[in-house]
Amino acid sequence: MMSGDRGAVRRRRGPLSRTASVAAAMSCEALLAPNVAYSAAYQLARPHPGQIAVAAEQRWLLRESTLMTSHHPSAHKIQDPYSLRCVPQVHGAVRDALTTCAAS
């Protein structure tokens, strides 16, 4: 990788990862998707640092969401959208790859 590209990755990986996490949390709220998939117990079953970090960030971003808590008593959703449930795995893999690129 060219050193200029590596520098760009180093500068932008934090803001890009954060923006992706905020967008995912907002999508969860907008779609009233359950956030149980971000539970630490589920995420610790696999030893991927990016996945664990993204799930923790999602839990933190959604911690005081009144939208998330307002619909839990209702049984309107049988299953959450897979695209939101897999956010820690997908965003975590990207985060790990960006970390590797920045370190090399």
C-alpha cells in the first residue's frame, strides 16, 4: 500500500467507523429492530475484536433510546432484519481490516 493511502486510512478510519455505527443505530431505531443481537454474551462467543467493539458501541448508542424501549412490550416483530442483526460482524470485519491497513 502506498504511504499516502495508509495515511488516509489512519486519519479516516475512526470517523468512518463511528459514522457507520451511528447510521446502524439510527436504522435500528427507525425500524424498531430489537437490539438483543448486540448483547455481550452473543458477541463474546467469537473472538473478533472489531465485532466485539462494534456491538459494544451499538449497545452504548442505543442505551437510552426511548424508541427501542417503547416497542418491546408489543409482539409486532417475529424476527429482526438480518441486515441489522449482522452489523457487528460486518462493521467489525471492516474495522479490523482498517486497523490492519493502518498498522502496516
